[in-house]
Amino acid sequence: MKPIALATVALAFALAIANPIAAQQVRDETRLTFEVLSADWDSLIGGALKLSDDEAAGFWPLYKEYKKAKGELWRKRIDLAKIYLGSYHDMTPEMARILLDQSFDIDKDMLDLEMSWAPRFDKVLPPNKVVRLYQAENKLEATMMMEIVRDVPLAK
């Protein structure tokens, strides 16, 4: 990222954190959905996969590592939404473009991460369960995103 763009994003992030309006724009339902899904995520994934004991022994340590890496990207996505909300009313066209580019970068990084981990999961699970893993994650993430997008207005 260019130094000017990085400085702009850092400034907007600082303003967003300090901006109580951004915090107020996140509904209680969004927070609750996030908390429930976060707390129950592993049991929902495990329930969808129906792992044997041998599969579970190979899968869960690997999944813990994957989930940590994916969580970092989700935090970036949430931070970006906070920046957007915090700068919504006085967003410049340049800032809007920077945020859009950042969103593309996060989406690309997320896809790269998922693609790079699929072969690792193939080593501990049969292909149908690897597919089911990604399907279950997509459904859970879509549920979270549905709540988040309700709080994020379209750009002016």
C-alpha cells in the first residue's frame, strides 16, 4: 500500500474508533449474532462434518491454525467496516476508493487463504468433508455478513 493511502487509512481508523456514531450504528442483533456464532462456531462446524475419531484427531489441530489465520482477515474486514462507518458522513472520493481497494485486498487474501488450506484439509479428511467444511463456513460467514451489512449504509 502507498504511504499516503496507509496514512489516510490509519487516520480514518483512529477517527472511527474515537467516533461514537460508528459504535452506535452497530445494532444489538449484529453483536448478538456475532457472539453466538463465535461461541458456537466449532460445534457448528463439527456438527456439519460428523467426524470420526481418527478424522477429528487430524482435523481439529489443523482447523485451529486455519481459523486463527482466517480470524485475522475477519478482524481486518471488521476494522474496515468501522473505518467506513466512522468516516461515512465526510468521506472523500479518495477515501472511498482506498476503502474499496482495501476490501478487494481482504477478499483476495481470504480466497488465497481458503485455497491454500484446502490441500491441507485433503490430507486429513475425505474430499466430500472438505467440501462440506467450506460450505458450512460459507453459510456461517454469510449469516454474519447479513447482520453486518444491515448496519452499513450504501456510500453517498
